[in-house]
Amino acid sequence: MDKISSLARKGIPFLFVIDFEAKKIFAQSLETLENIYFQIDGYKNYKYDQKNCKNAFIKQKFPVSFERYQKAFFEVQEEIKKGNTYLLNLTFPTKIETDLSLKEIFFCSKAKFKLFFKNKFVCFSPERFIKIENNTIKTYPMKGTIDASLPNAANLILSNEKEMAEHIMVVDLLRNDLGMVAEKIKVKRFRYIDKIKAGKKELLQVSSEIEGKLPKEWRENLGEILLKLLPAGSISGTPKKRSIEIIKRVENYDRGFFTGIFGIFDGKNLDSAVIIRYIEKKESALVYKSGGGITIQSNVEDEYKEMIEKVYIPTLAI
């Protein structure tokens, strides 16, 4: 994190990538990046003429068994009953088959935030982590999705009690997180809806906007600010520390960079994303990692299905 603060202090534009446990930290000036491509809300470091992306899809998925998922799910719910967590993001890896390389997946995928990292992993995320502009820090937690084609979809998702409870908990968690680094915290927008592509489907995604005021010298301590906010509340749980301990035990696999963050500092301001919608290269195989938030109201069959449905490539060809 010292390198992040040092680069920001000097006003050097750089890319940063941090894993879920904040143990692997990459920070390098934009001018010296090699075999790394990114797009952050329209700002990108590559030019690409779209080729034929019609075959940019996943041919086959090999998720963990329902039995394994069910065991972890009920362990989480037991912890909820004990009061050790109230909301926990449960994830698992799914081996996939596709005719595309990681680089082809990157160029053919459509997302607000994209990252191709040294042929090790690719990410096409819809979720911003934090944005800092004019000494104002903002975060946009996303919790709650529904098929946009369903009749009255927007009202269905906004009136769903489980989704409402989950969203309120994440908003409360992130308000507290921002309160550790900023002042004058307020929820500027609560539970607004965006439309996103999910393979051939369109989904409605529920988000909120929270903001606060940073001290003018925030660039001096940017690494420390990021460390205090990590991991992102939307992909860990509440309370965060205890939820992370439970995650490590029940998932029993290494998330790695999945559910970490990446972003750019342009010399003055910062923008960043949560590393979800993520595929990594593991030996000769490709592994997609996905999951969702678990509360006491969650249904195990629904959550298992959602985890598998989130294994998709939002292709430009659609």
C-alpha cells in the first residue's frame, strides 16, 4: 500500500489491482504496463476493432455439486442464527469450457469495468467500488437482481422483503466503512435501478449511492484509505471481520483476485471496481468464480441456481 500512496502523492497516473485478502497488491504507472488491458467507465488503454464475437459464450459449466454448496449454505445460516453474521457473500469456482482465450474474452465482453491481467485472469465487472473526485468519495453498492423480462419486474424486485433487507444491510455497512475515512456521510440515492446485460438476458440491478468528504490531503494516504475499506462490503458480509472468517472456513478455496478491486488514479482523481464476473486461468483450464449474498431468508435451491446463472460472458455480439 506504500507504493500506492507514493505514486498518488507524486501525481503519477497508475493502475492498481488488489486481491480479496489485500495480500497481493499490484501498482504500476500507466506508462509502463505490459500485457495488461483495462477499461474503467469509458477510459481504456487499448484500441480494438471488434472481430467476430458471435461465438463468445460458455459452452459448458462444471459447478460444485449441490451437496457441497448446500453444506456451506447451511453452515452460513447456522452462523446467522448465532448472530455471528447477518449477511454473507457465499461463492464457489465453476470450471468452464469455451473456444475463447482470456484475451478474446476480454475484447468480446461488454462491461463498464474490464481488466485483462497478464493472461492470468480477466474481469468484466458491472460494480464500481469507490470513486474519488474533488475530494468527494462515493461508493455504489449493488444488491438485488431480477430478469427484466418478467412482468412488473421493477416493482417485484423493489418490494421483495429479502432483497430489501439485504440491500439495507450492505448500505449500512458501506456507510460505516466510508465513515472510517471520510466525513459528512450521506446516502444520496437509495435503491435505484440500472439495466445490465447478462448473456442473452437483460437484468435489472438495484444499487444505492453513498458519499462523503475526504480531507484535502487524501492522496498522501491513499493506500491506507483503500486498506481500511477492503474487502468490499458487497462481496464479504456484515459484520465484516467475522463474516470473512466464516467465508474462509465454509468456502474452503482461495478466492485470489476474485472479489478484490482494481482501479486507476489519473494523477488527480480515482475510479475503481469490484473484481466480479471473473475468469482465471488455472493450469490448462478456465475457472469462473461466482456467488451471492446469503441471509436468513435465503433459499438454498434459489441461491445455487443464481450462482450458476452468474457464470456468463456479457458479449458485445448480443
